[in-house]
Amino acid sequence: MLESALSLTAHAGEMPHAVQVLAEVEPAGLLPARMQMALSLGWHIVLACFGVAFPAMIFVMHLIGIRRNDEDALLLARKWAKVSAVLFAIGAVSGTVLSFEMGVLWPGLMATYGDVLGLPFAFEGLAFFVEAIFLGIYLYGWDRMPSRQHLMMVLPMALTGIVGTFCVIAVNAWMNAPVGFDLVDGQVTNIDPWAVLLNPDAFWQFLHMWVAAYMVAGFTLASVYAVGFLRGRGDRPHSLGFRVAFAFASVSAVLQPFVGHLLGGRLAETQPAKLAAFELATDTESPSPLRLGGVLVDGVVRWSVDIPYLGSLIARNSFTAPVEGLDSFPVEDRPPVNITHWAFQGMVGIGFLLMLAAVGFWAARWRGRDLLRHRWFLRLAAASGVLAVLAMEAGWIATEVGRQPWIVYEVMRTPEAAGENSGLWWLLGATTVVYAAMTIGAVIVLSSMARRWRAGEVDLPSPYGPEAQSRNRSSSPAADGSGR
């Protein structure tokens, strides 16, 4: 009823006071649900990137070690696998939190569309368990399995990481372009769960995220070795680790603008209001300029740099095709423009900076120059991991905020999906404490591992098992005859 009232008054250019009051009434659980989801997804997505990309990087490093009989490469693969295990364990906790959150935070969404979304979530859970099994086999298999058979244990990890990510992204793509059901008298009927997985938008959105995962994992790992170079640890393992990680990141950074362009090219038909916010297009213009920077203040764009024709070319693959302006949409159907615009431009700007850094490094190497000897490049490489994470987070902000006010585009508004449980603030506080503790714990564990590795320790002695029992017996007073 509220949505009908809003739509009836939108064309008049003003909203009666009674309707304004109704529009401002939001469920008590809406704001904490938004904040909780932003925290959980923003935190978990970083770990998910390593779950997707790290197995392939480990596979390549392990393969180098086997083919070249390279002890440094094998040692790096072993170390990377242990880091992957730590990140996987933490990601398991945050992923489990997310699984419960969908129903707790958004009861209206799951009560209505749970049957539509059940299949991809089930496949994602299955992929997660299979990945955990093969990660355990790979970790335990060092020095216990034939080398090539051991190497093959990485492939199921990489495959299940891709499958799980695709399933989750398919759900998000469905929220942007819902399919696979009919809505009859407010009831969801004729459900086709496979349509969610086969949603045409799912492939492009997954591809964009998949490439982003390699950028995050590759640049973050490369940044660790760049810091090592800055601190004087320029040995061969650091050089090899940097080059392999940076190679993955470089390929991804070069591909990402093209993938992003293909994905963005669909917005004019699927989500024109989001595209208008991306481009800061207040009015429909033909041709449309590309606006760099700028802020929308009282309906007027200020402090932007406009490049003629380029907006139409990038958004519509044409020099003259218009970008539909925000004035084409009712006020209540427009996304938060400034946040969406700046998040989008932040993602694109950082992405191009990382692409230029990658191209510059390999071009210099092809010409016989090693930029790892230049501190200015090492500083940029050391910051590349944080920059890649910021670009990915900005991309997700642009995607999710740009879809507002819809949680399911043009089908269900976000307030309709939230509940009246004001106690969610307590859940948000508890989740913040848990995530902060996990972050501190991860930093402590990974820093401890790094210190031991720098000291020459590869494996820590186990605190239990036959070797530990043997050590305990040899160190006891009775063992040296001094006991009574």
C-alpha cells in the first residue's frame, strides 16, 4: 500500500505530508541489519578472495618446484598452503555467520524467496566442505604422498572455490535481475531454482568477481614480499614469491577493465538508475559526458570534470547514445547517488593504477630493468595489496548501494525484507567483537609464522603425538637417571 501511494504522488513532483511520514517509518531492524551485513560481507569477501585464488597460485608454485626440482619453490608452496589453512579456518567462521544472517537479518526476503534461493546456497555449502577436505589432504600429504599425486590435490580446492563463489554470486546477480519465479497475488509460484544459477547476469558478475579475487590475493601476497625487499630481505625466495604472485595479479589487473566494461554495458537495460548514479547523470544527454569526480548538491552536479562523448562511449558503446538521467526515475526509486558514484569511480581509478603498475613492471623487465631494485616501485608494490582490497570493497559498495532502494530489484524493497527486531543491535555488537578478535588472532598467528620462517623453521614440533612423547620422555628426570 505504501509503495502504491508513493508511486501515485511521484509524478506530481511533491509528496503529501502524510505519505512522507509513512515513508520515513522503517522497521526497527533495518539499520542494524544494514550495518551487520556491511560488516560481515565486507570482512568475509577479503577471505573469500584467497579461497578462490590461492589454490591456483599454490598449484603453480608447487608445479615449478617439481618440474625444476626447485627447493625454494616447494618450500614456498608449503608455506603458502599453511597460510591458506589459517585464512580458510577464519573464513569458515565468518562464512557460517553469513549463512545464519540471511534469515535473521532479512526475514521478509528469506520467507518469501527462500525456496528460490535454496539450490545455490546448498551447492555453495557442499563446495565449501569438499574444499576443506582436499585442503586437509594437501596439508597432510607433504612428504607422505607421491609428488605429482600430491600436487593434484590442489585442483579440487581450486575448482570447489570457483563453484562456491559462482553460487553465491548467482544469488547476488538474481537480486539485481530476478528470474525463476512468478509472483501471483503476492505469492511466489512456478519456482525454477536452476534459473537462478543460469541467470545470464550471473556469469558476467561472477567473472568480474573471480578476476577481482586474483587481484586481491595476488597483489596482497606480492605486497608482503615487497615489504621484505624494503627491509633488506631480497633473497631468491622473496624474488620468486613476488614474481609468481605479481604475475597472477598482473594478468587479472589487465583483464579486469575489459570484464568490467562488458558487465557495465548491461546496466543500461537491466539497472538504468544505477548507471545514472555511476555516471552522475542528472539529465538524459546525447551524447553523454564522462564526469570525473563531482558531487550532487541539491540536484546540481558540482566540482566535476566533464569529458564530452566519453560517457556514451563507455556506457553505451556509442558516441551518441544517451545515458538515461536520474530525472527519469521517481525520487523514491533512486539510489544514494554520491556514495554510488564515488564508490564506482574509486574502484575504476584504483584498478587502472594497479594495471599501470603491473604493465610497467613487466615492460621494464622485458627491457632488462628490474624494478625490484627501485624503492619507489617497492613502496607502490607494498601498497598494492591494500589498494586492491579497497578497489574490491568499493566495487561491492557501488553494486549494493546502487541497487537501493531494492533488495530484489523492482520486486522487493529493502525495508520490506527487514524485521522489527531491535535486538539486532546486540547481535551487531557481538559480531563486531568476534570479527575484531579473529582479525587480531589472524595477525598474531601469521606474524608468528613469518618470524619462525625467517628464523629457518619450516615445521613447528607437534605438541602431541609420538615425537612429542619421545621428547617428553627424554627430557624427564627419570630419563637421565636423576629421578627417584
